[in-house]
Amino acid sequence: MSLYVYKFGGTSVGSVERIKIVAEKVKKAQELGNQIVVVLSAMSGETNRLIGLAKEIQVQPTDREMDVLISTGEQVTVALLVMALHELHCDAVSYTGSQVKILTDSTHTKARIREIEDAKVRADLDSGKIVVIAGFQGVDEGGNITTLGRGGSDTTAVALAAALKADECHIYTDVDGVYTTDPRVEPKARRLKQITFEEMLEMASLGSKVLQIRSVEFAGKYNVALRVLSSFQEGCGTLITYEDSQMESALISGIAFNRDEAKLTITGVPDLPGVAFKILGPVADANIEVDMIIQNIADDATTDFTFTVHRNDYERAKAILEATCAQLGARKVTGDNSIVKVSIVGVGMRSHAGIASTMFKTLAAEGINIRMISTSEIKISVVVDEKYMELAVRALHTAFELDKVTEER
Ligand code: ASP
Ligand code: MG
């Protein structure tokens, strides 16, 4: 007998009709002889609606009360699904996070799971019940309701799968898997049959928003086999798993991009110890996240320093940098908030030379100027002008033959 944790996202439970479809699906899975735990999100749009209500009353509600409020969406869907299962004559029971209990720390609105008491869930499963658990929420030591951050139901599902040692954790969503790139940018994008945790983490942090990043980290840490599938169509989706020698290794698994980038440069900085700290310290103090950082080799005892930030932080970061510029007696600050980051991701690049040069050659052939480059073990990112984004993604997709990825991979 296999144990599965199935998570259904907001659109999959967005209406009573859809909830009934989910119930049918879960019933079928159980009838095949499996034990099923279901984790649900709130109905699509519901969490945003609740946040909107709060904002009509208070500009800055306390995080504790926000959690009491926004955790309600999931309580609605779990009860409705269990009713739908009862209608189908299935034995099923719903629990909120605190009923389970899913114990978290006390960081309201972005709590971390510490422990799951799974005895009750196991007993229910053993007595033949389908167990339906509210995603996104937990409870702290003091009995306060907490939530896990937007998209947190994914993490609830993975954490439960880890605790229960489930055979697989299925994330049912409105796309049928993880693609080589966003099909809206490159219609020739293909679904990947398999991708490693590391690659998925890079893809997710680079803006591919299929799963909450934390859920992928969690799955990697506890070795939970994670599968992304469509709730609306049949198929085996994409399995996110450990790299194994059997996996026919493609050089590149995907192309990710991030549109919301901006870069700032400070030139003529005196080349002295502590300068990087003096430049980036105040940026960090303002809670602005810095991504790529490049410092040039010093020429005439001065150097240039460039970094990227989220586009929303551009004006703030620029003002901070201008103050630093005056303080350091540097030459000037320039910036550009119409840049994007395009990255190729793949564990295959660890063992293959020449991937970077293929990337640069491809971009050059399209006349695309590379503004910045950064690399990690399994990723190469370039910053290019916004207007070249689609072209860059499509050209790289073709160059690395991602349109030829077969379903067999
Ligand atoms: N309902 C929550 C949200 O919208 C959690 C989730 O859907 O995973 O962020
Ligand atoms: Mg989601």
C-alpha cells in the first residue's frame, strides 16, 4: 500500500464544482488501494480578498491578527472537500493546522515548521479515512495561529509527506508540470519529465513560480519525491528528485528569467579595504536585497562597482548610493532600471566545458549585448536590456536544443 500526499492549489478548489472534481479524483486514488492525505489552499483569490478587508480597517494590522484572518480560507476548503467526499460515501475527516498539530515558530506571516505530530493522521489513515488538512497554517508553542508565507500550502504538503514518509508528494496545480522555460515566452517550451531539487531551486528563485521555494528546499532536505501535475488534465507531470546516475543528463534543463531587475554602478571608488562594505552596508541596512555584484580590477587606484537590485528598490538604492558616493569621494552613480536577467540552469554543466561560450556566442549572434555575467555551479546568468529578453530566451532555448526535450527524459 502506498501513501500519497496530494496538494491542490487555489484554482483547483476555486469553486464548488471544482471541489467536487477533486473529491472524485481523491476517491479514485484511494480505491486503487492507496492511503491519501490531502492538503488544500484557499479558494483562488480568497487570501487576497481577506488581506484587502484587513487593509480597509488598518494600514498596518498586527501580524498575529493577520494570521488569524488569512488562515480562514483554508479552513473553508477542507470542510467543503470532506463534505464532497462524504457525498461520495468516502470516510474522510478535515483538520486545521493547529488540530493536527503542525507546530511552528512564532514568526507570524512567515513561520517555519518545527514539528508535526502525526499520530492522529496515521491512526485515521490506518482506519481507512482520507485525511484533509488545511495548508499554509500552523500553531506556535503558545497556541497562536501562524501562517507559512504566501504559497505556503506547498510547504505544508511537503512537510507532511516528510513526516509521514509518504511515497510521493503530488502538487496539483493549473500547469501540467515544470517547463524548459515559460511557454508564454517560448511556445516551443517542453515539459520536463524530471528535474533535480537543485535545478528546481534555481528555476524557482529565478522567477519560475510553480512552487513555493521553501517547499523545494524542504523536499530536498528530507528527500521527498515531489511531483508537479495538472489538476485538470491527465499526465505524469514533472518529478523533482535527486540527481542519479541513471538520469540521462541533459546539459541544460531550463531557461529562467527575471524581468524585475535594475542595476546600479558607482565609478571612481578609491580602491581601499572596506570599500565594498561601505557601499553595500547601507543598502543592506535599508533591507534592500542585492543580487549580482561585480567589482572591477582597480585602475589608477580607483575601481568601479556594480550590483543589481529588485526594480521596486531601484530609486531607494540609488539615493543611498548617491549619499555613499559623496562620502567616499567617488566619481559618480549611474543606473539602469530596464534590464532583465536571463539564466541557463542545469546540473549537466558541472561536467561539461563550453556551456558558457555557447551561451555567449548565441547571444552575440543575435546582437544582444551582455551587461553583466554571474555563474554558479549549475547556473549562468546574464543581464541584458529588457527589450532583448524574449529574443534571448528563445535563442538560448534553441541553441541548447530544449525544444527537442522528449517526454522520455
Ligand atoms: N492561500 C495561501 C496563499 O494564497 C497559501 C497557498 O495558497 O499556498 O498564499
Ligand atoms: Mg501556490
